[in-house]
Amino acid sequence: MYPSWQRLQGYLDAHRDAGVSVDPRLIRRVGAYSSEAACQETTELLQAPDRPSAVFAADGTMSDGVMQAIADLDLQVPDQLSLVCFDDLDWMKFMRPAITSVHQPVHRIGSMAAELLLARIAGDSSTPKHNVLEARLHVRGSVSRPLP
């Protein structure tokens, strides 16, 4: 199971909390989880006459497909399209413009998971723990105000 559904839920919750209606045409569920499928969905979305002014890619695999579609359509980020990606992959800071992204503390996630697993192996039978780690938005150059 991929965590992207939780990110979609966050998107829906944020709209609800802000009192903003959700346009279901803007939510693309990729049937096949691949960069190629993300590229195809993004290309279709961005070729629509009423295309969005921004795209949010829900994870690194989807980011790759979104970037390919943007390149294929020769769109200029952020002048013609803003872009935010989840997972702060190394290549995102080297792009020009650098890509705004949501950073997860992946090393801390891994170490916490290993600590919990090793504790279980050692006989810890306490109730399961629910740890929440804070994600950070790395604002870079891929976002601008929509054109009027």
C-alpha cells in the first residue's frame, strides 16, 4: 500500500477546513503505480483548456512522471505552472528552478522503525506505538502566483 492516499486525504481535509470546494477533475488517481502512468495522467491534465496553475505530485515516483510531462509539453516552471512534490529527493534542489517539496525525516523514520522492531524481537510486548514526525515544506523556486 502506498502512502499517497493519506496525502490525498490531507488535500481533501485542507480544502474542507478552508471552506474551499474540491474540483474532482484535478485529482488524478493513477491506476498503474508508475512514472509512465503519472506522465500520461499529467499530460492529459495539462493539455486541458482549463488546465490548473499548479501540480502537486504525491511522491517521488509520481514526481518523475510529472516532470517528464512538463518537459514534453515544454511548460516553464514556475512562469506557466507551479510545482510542488512530496518527498524531497536530491535532484529536486539541483533543478533550475529548484523544486519546492515536502521533506519527511526519512532517516529518523527508519531508525525509529528499527528501534521498535528490535524491541519486539527482544520481547517487548507493550501496546503498539503511534509516532508522528513533522514534515517540512522546502520552499524553492518552482512556485509563483497564478497568472491573471
